[in-house]
Amino acid sequence: MTVSPHAAPTPVPVLPAGPLVTERLVLRPVRSGDVPAVTRLWTDPEVRRHLGGPVIESVIRIRQRRIVGAAGFHAVVRAEDGVLLGLVTVEDAGRNGETEVSYQFLPEHWGRGYAREAVGAAVARALESAPSAVAVTQEANHRSRRLLESVGLEHAESFVEWDAHQVLYRRRR
């Protein structure tokens, strides 16, 4: 996923307001108790490696005030214990008018299939009402590229944005 290193996107909801439940996960609106873990997503150097680096403090304060209950932002929590694993964002009419899915997960939860499960469910749900879904990641982010391919998105184009080579993946209904 690639977003501006400075501003949070303003997604329009595609997924229903209620939670989206998978085998192991619940995708639900962000709650005030989630803010510390979500803040880690914005500040962790590993998470932000392909996202322009850690977000600056002044932007973090703004995001912290806006994220709770914000449309399109979905906390991904493990169903068995409620631990926040990451964030999936779905923006209707995001990139070039297509529904855009983006995601960030905390490093201690990488490699367990949680991101694949959450992103796959979000893309499938988005495609119930949208003709296509896209996701963008840096060309160098091989893990993210494999994840997108594993949930059925295909490489559609390459370009430079935010001073880095990017790839756009797409899946049509």
C-alpha cells in the first residue's frame, strides 16, 4: 500500500458499518482503545518502510483525533482475543475512481496469514458492489505484492509516485 507520508486518506465506506467476520478475524470500526496500536502502525519503521517512513508527530496527533469511527478504516482484530493486528482501509472511488484497498499490520503479526485473510475478505466484500478493486504497493515490497496476488489481484500498471517505483494491482468482479 502506498499513501501520502503526510496525510491520511479520506475513504468513503464500501464495507458495511457492522463488522466483517472471517474465520479468525473481525474487521470493525476503529475504537478509542485501538488508538495506541494504530499509532504504532504510523510510527513503526518496519511497517512504514515502504510507506515513506514514520509519520511526523503533528500529523499523528491529527490522525489520532480523526481515526476513531472514521468511515472506511477497519481495525483488524483477532477474534479469539480481540488483539488489534492491523488496519485495512477501503476507499470507494479512491484511485482513478476505483475502489482502493490498503493495509498495514504490526510486525509481530506478519507471516501468519492474517493480512491475506483480512485483505482477501475486504476485497471480496468490496467487489459485491464495485466493478473492481485496486491496491498499490512499492515495487520493492515483495511481501505485499505476493499478498495481493494471493487474493486474486493482478499487476495492472507500474509508475513512479512519492519518489518510488509503485505497482498497481487490480481485481475485477
